[in-house]
Amino acid sequence: MSSESSSRGDRFREYLGLADVGETSVDRKLTDLKRRKTIRRFWTALGVVAVAVLLNFSLRTVGFSLVELITQFPFFLDAIPEYFPPTTYYGIPFLDVMQYWSFIVEQNLLLSLEGGRWLVGDVNIVWGATFVTLAIAFAGTVLGLPGALLFGVMASERVVPYPFNFLFRATMSLIRAIPALVWVLILIPLGGVSPFTATLAIIIDTTGYLGRLFTDELEEIADGPIEGIRSTGANKPQIVSFGMLSQVFRQFIAWIAFDLEHNVRVAISLGLIGAGGLGLELDIQRKTFNYTEMMACIVLIVLLAGSVELLSQRVRSYLRGEDEVEKTGVFEAFFTSPRKIIESAAGRRR
């Protein structure tokens, strides 16, 4: 009996790769592969256990409960008609979008015209919350671009040798460590919680995030053009301009478009703490439990963020110049995107 148990133990150790190394090189190689496989399995199992423990801790910390979710779900179902107000046309049920539109016009979430004498130019355009959000994002991106370019270039070891470039890297890391929402709170003494401070926060945020993306691009450029410019006797600024930045011009433009798309979402979130724009209007309607008006704000947010994202994607696709399928115009892409999404989901996209 003991010999049978010992035999099973030997086979088990051999299976795990923990048995004595074989005599031939093939046996030793096989044992080594089994041992490595056992180690990978051990670390995988340990990782699964660690994730399970952390997940359990996280759920307990936030008070997540399926029972509570099931209990509150009927109240959510009761609120759905307020999010999507129904109406009927000729006895057929439809979504009453006119309630959304009435609220948008009443609160001037898009724009309104004061005056009316177009021929003499006596028309005053009052820009609504949608354009305030877009203006915050655009102004913050453009004004943050010089700082991002400066820090992005100076943080590269190709321009400033280590450890001096670390000062610029550390500054950008510090900026990224503080969310834009916190920057607004820090900047309250400059102008309160307003679109002005929201723009300042996005300027700082853009400097940190976009600067880091610029640095990463500069680290990946080829050495050939740099050496070619240097061989002509060019000075350091000329080498940086014509040997380095010329290689990443398209990438920089693509990242700027992506950052603008990101900043639109940041501007919306900043409005939720009172910094103006669509986020502020959404927060006001949330506090007063006006679900229909909340949904109208959400519709505008989706349209604004989606439009900017589509424009950003078109710019990046144009700069890549690789995929002929994506070389469609902005308006054409906007109207054909639903069909493409369905075709892609069905696996029939050409």
C-alpha cells in the first residue's frame, strides 16, 4: 500500500515537473517545461484568488448589494416614462421629443437670437450651455497646447539629457496625478467655480496629459533624420525643429484632436460641480428630480460628445491615410455610421 502511494506521489511530482531531473537532455527539457507550466498555474491561481479577495473587499466597502438593486429596480422602472415621455400620433405611441425640445428652447441650451433686423446687423446671438461647454473645452485645449509642447519636448531625453529632463517629467506627472475637477477646486480663489476656472483647469490638465503623449512620440522617432540635420551644422533648435518635430507632426495633430475630444467630456463633468455648461444644467435638473429635463440634457451631451468624437476620428483617419474605408467625409460618416455599426456587429463589414 505504501509503495502504491509512493508511486502515485512520484507520478504527481513528475506531472508537476518537481521530480528528479531525467538522465537525458530530452527528459531534462521536458521536466523543465512541466516545472514552468506548474509555476505559471500557481501564479495564475494566486492572481485569481487575489482578485477575488480585492473584489470582495471593494464590494463590501461600497456597500454593493444585489438585494438592494433588486429592491430599488421597480422604482427605476416607474421613472422610465419620465425619462422618455410617451405620446401618441394617430393612436400610435411615440417618444414625445417635443418635451425635450421645449425645455431646450426655454432654457436656451443651444442658442437664441435677440433683435431681428438682420440687414442692419442688429442681432445678438446668445450662446447656450452646449456652446459654453464646447468653448471651455476648445479654449482649454488651445491655450494648453503651448505648455504641452514645451514640456513634451523638454521632457524627452533626446532634447534634454537625464536627469535634467526628469524635472519636466515630474511636473507633468504631478499635473496628471490631480484630476481636472480638483484643479477647479484649487483655482476657486481666482474666479470661483465658473467657466473661467474650468478653462484654467483644462489648460493645466492638457499640459500634463498632452505633454506626456508628445514625449512618448518623440522617444520613438528615427535617428536618421536627426543625424542628417546635425551633419549640416545645424544648431540645437534647428535639430529639434527639422530633425525631430518634423517626424511627429501628424502624430501631434492626431493627439491634439483626441485631447479635444477628451476635454469636451471633462468640461461636461466640471459643469456638474457648478463650472457652467451642460453639466451645470444637468446637475440643476437632477437636484430637482426633473427626469424629463435631465434626459434632454443627456441627449445634448450625447450629441455634443459624439459629434466631437466623430470629427476627431475623421481627422485622425485622414492623417493616417491608410484605410480607404475610413476616408469618408464628416457628414457622410455621420449619416452612414448606424449602417456601419450594424454591419460590423453582423460581421459583414467590407
